[in-house]
Amino acid sequence: MPRYTIVDGVHRQMTAEEEAHFDSLATKDFELALDYVRQRRTKLLAETDYWTLSDTAEMSDAQRTYRQNLRDITNGITTLTDIENLVWPTKP
């Protein structure tokens, strides 16, 4: 299906080069956003790493679930909309 753009007030079909450029920008935006999600996830996991130490009390089910939900947070993300609608788990 052709895509269209407006140039100088004129609605016209995109060239193949314009479509490729548009697609590359969307891909870069998605990759940057997903990288941010991964960095935040890593930070949140690091904040709870002490829960896993053998000399601390055993982790609760809520703590295990929280950490697993963080690890799984990127599963199924395929679009920027998925990232925008992402719901981060609540730390117990």
C-alpha cells in the first residue's frame, strides 16, 4: 500500500527512497526506546540483587515475581506503542 506525505502543502505519494528513510527513522526510534527499557530494567534488577544473596533472608514469592516480571518486561514488545503502554511492575 503506498504511503503519502505532504511537501509544500501538496499531498503526494512517497518515493521508495523516502519510504526507506521513514522506515529507518522509525526503526531507530524503536531501538532507542527498547534500549532505554532494557537499561531501566537492569537498574531495577540491580537494586534488588541483594535479595538473592545467600546470607540474607530467603526471597519472598512477591520478590521473586517482581524480579521475574522485570526479566520478562521486553517479551512481546514489537512496536513503539508497546513501549509507550508498558506497565512496570511494582516493587514489593
